[in-house]
Amino acid sequence: MAKARGDQNTLDLLMWAPEVNVEAFEPKTIRAATLTGKISKAVTVILKDARDPEGKRLERQEIAARMSDYLGEKITAATLSAYASEAKVDHNISLQRAIALMVVTNDGRLLSLMAEPLEMAVIPKRFESAVEEAVLVEKREEIDARIAQSRKNRR
């Protein structure tokens, strides 16, 4: 049955899209000429988007304090600003500080930036078994094709 003109209550099934579960930045959000620039832009976006569990925006001072607690070393808001600045080429975020940033902001998108050159994706842990199943199905199909070819060769 077609949707009547002006009908606001009937959903269009072709407009449905599955929930995206890959942790990644929006396409074209992190554009820069160098990898260092991309990392700086990613840090900027993470700092801008950081929210507490109630949805309140986290300020850089709060993020720095939480990172300091997590790492057991002093991190300042100025340090975070330096990591976010493409102009400060001498201030690159270290891996342990990047992990701390992701943990305290609950934002794993920086991992996608790391995984992208390896043609990998970052997914929530709850989907790990689904990915494993897909890999096993792919292997089974490959084995079934080899068995079929072997049987054909015998005849």
C-alpha cells in the first residue's frame, strides 16, 4: 500500500538504515595534509564532543584532570590545547596519553584513525562474535568450494 499524500504517520521502509556501529569520525571531518595534522584535528573533535554521562560538555580542564588521575601524572588543559593545535608540531600526543584521552572521554574514534591505514575498523566488543562468525562462514565457503573442486577433479 502506498503512502498517502500528506501522511506523516506511515514510515517509509526505504528510508530505514541500520545503526552504524563502527567507531569512526564522520567522513571528511578529519582532513589534513599530514598524519600529524589529522591527529591534531581528531584530538580537537574529541575535546569538542566530550560529554559526561549526563550529557554535560566536559571542559579541557576537567578532561586534563581526569587524564592526570588515570595516568598518575600531571596533564594540563594547555597540553591538551597543544595536542589539538596543528601549528604546534613539536607537541604530539603519546600513545598512553591518547589512550587516556579516549578512556576519560569514552570516545574511541581515535582508534579508527590508527586502524584506517591498515584497512581495519573499530567495532564495539559486543559485535566481536558476529565478526568471528562472518570470518568462519567465509572460511567454510572457501573450504566447501575446495571440496567441490576436489570432487569434480576426481570424476
